Amino acid sequence: MKTLDYIPTSKIERATKLVQTGAKVGVNYLKYYGEKMVNTDLNRDKLNESNAEDIYDGLKSLKGSALKVAQMLSMDKNFLPQAYVEKFSLSQFSVPPLSAPLVLKTFKATFGQSPYELFDEFNPNSVNAASIGQVHLAVKNNKKLAVKIQYPGVANSISSDLSLVKPIAIRMFNLQGKDSDKYFKEVEDKLIEETNYLLELQQSQEVVEACKSIENLVFPNYYPEYSSDKIITMDWMEGIHLSEFTRSTPIQTVSDQLGQALWDFYMFQIHVLKKVHADPHPGNFLVNTENMLVALDFGCMKQIPLEFYTPYFELIDKKVIDNTELFSAKLFELEILRADDSKAEVDYFTQMFYDLLSLFTQPFQSEDFDFSDELFFTKIAQLGERFAKDTQLRKMNGNRGSKHFIYMNRTFFGLYNLMFDLKAKIKVNNYLKYTS
């Protein structure tokens, strides 16, 4: 794979790259409409493929928060055209790495030593590159280590990147008024946290300690003495990415075992720790030779405040969902309904979220759930398509819900998709055995 010798870091450079990407997308639309005039049966598949290719190519050279947006979108398989999902999925663990000279320069600037001084062996060529950092193989005292190095300029460009994306997002999601700022602030704060590798080191060690008793789940050890605010060192973990594993037609009992471990890991975090690894994409999980799940990368941890947790999970209860008065009260608590809503908005969003929650909470309505149920995921896709085509929704104020929904919903979207890929059959409350 071609390496990068330079990452644009100034606001002007990054804005110019995004404008160039936008111009390419504009040309794609002109070509599509020109061909559509000649061939009225032409669908949008080719347009989606061209746009996805150009957008991804633009973002991958910027790295950082711009590429992280693509990564987040790729997890939402039911609300994006397949071409975008496939292309943006590359941002999870397959993007152009930094060149070896830039790696060595970055290492020395952030750690004060070259990697050859610190480790017995160090491979300057990346083995894995993603949105915020890339991983290198090192050896110390005969132990193989994974050394994650943050891309230069990533932390400093987050605010400017989001300010460039904000006008597009406001139009896309029909956000109105100053209230929309809370959503962008939540994303910005979380992205800034992800660039703090000392915080990630602390979070990683805390999660490992808290979740080490969960069966069929393993973690790397972390090494503070070989870590800094831009570099984090951990055990080198052998295995294949979860997405590779699911493509290999695994034995059902193994898929169920891995799915149960994944589900227990998330339920334990959410319900016991009240914080969660809010980045559940395949690039953050491996399957080792013993068919155990390996969990990596705890940069994106979402704290779940009790005032959000309580009403959010009360809506899992079918008795609450089906009680008009209780359901409405919870929607107000979670800021889905607002005091300044018109009757039309109250009626519309009440029905919308009733339909959403009646479907999305199905895995919690019984003791067991089969995530190979294609009908369940077909209904989710159909619901997404229905809202995407709903002209009435575009007229409504899109400022809906607490800011905490952003990463909680992202977590559940990602978790459900991983569980579907595994086709796992699981016991819903199995995590409770780890709480005693």
C-alpha cells in the first residue's frame, strides 16, 4: 500500500482538500444526470460508488476526525447505500500509513528517543493504519509489542475539521437553532479525548481489570513505561479481524461463543460500569487461535450519566413503551420531545420513536435472542428507508434527543451489526453472572 509522507495540518490545507472532494462529487452528479437523460432506467448505484470512492480518497489523506466521520458512518449499515458502507469500512483498519521517515520523526518528537533506542527491535513500516493512529511491531526482552503512534497534527485539527463538516451536517439532519451546538460539542470532546493516549492508557487498564473475568474474552497488557500522550504500547495480540472471521463460514457454536462474549462485554460495561467502549467496529476486535475474542483500543469510552441511563433503559420495558403516558414522559426526559414542540411535532415524533423502539428493543424482550434473524435486520433497513424518504420529517426540527444519544446509539448500531455478522444466538442477561 502507498505510504504518506505528509498530512495536511493547517485549516486552509484541510479545507482546500474538502473543497476539492466536493467538486469531484459535483462532477459525478452532473455525469449521472446527463446519463439519466439518455437512459431513464439508470439507478444510483454507479453514482453512489463514484461518490463513495472520491469522498473516501479525500478523507483518507486527511486522517484524524475527517476520517473518523467515515468510520462512524460505515457502522450504520442500514441507513447508508451499500457502496458507502463498503468503501468507508476501509477506514476501520485499512488506510494508507505514514512513511517510515515520518514515523521515526514523529516518534522522536513525541517521545524524545528513537524507537531503536527504546526497543530491541522496531519495524518502521506500519502493520495497521486507521483514522487517528497506526500500529507498529516492536520487540522488548523477547516479548512482541504493538506500538500505536498518533498521526501528527490530528489533535490540533479536530475543531477546524468539525467546523467545516458542521454546515453539511446541519442540512443533512435538518438541525435548527443553537441547540444543535450541543451535538457537535459532544463529538468534538470525544474526538479530543481519543487523541489523549495517556487517558486511553488509563481507560484501557481500568476496563481490562473490570472485565477480565468475562469468559472467552481477552485483552492485551499495557505498558506505561513505553507510552506517552502520542504513543501507546501494549502486547502484540495474534488473531484475525472479526470481519475476516465472519467471512470464513465459522462453526455456529464458535460464533455463538464469540457473540456471547461480545454481548456480555457490552452489557457489563453499560449496566455495571456505566461507561462503554463506544467504538464497536470489526477493526477493534480479533479472534485468536483459541477462538477467543480479543478486545483492542479503548480510546473512545462514553461515560453514561445516571439521569440518561435510567430513562434510556426504562424504554426497553414493553410495559413502558405501550403505556402512552409513561412513554411520553420518558421521551420528554430524554429530550426527544420538547416543551416548544407543536402538536404535529409531538404526534409525529411520538409515533416515530414508538416504531423505532418497538423494533430496536426486541433483543431485550426475551431470555434468548438470535442475531441471525434476517427478518429483524430487514425491518431495521426498511424503517431506515421509510424515514429517509419521509418528506414530512425534513420539515421538522431535527434537534432531537439528549447529546448522550450520539455515542449510545452508535454503540448499539455497531454492536447489533457485529452480532448479525457473527449470526450469534445469545442469552440476553448472561452478563449478570459476572456482577456477583
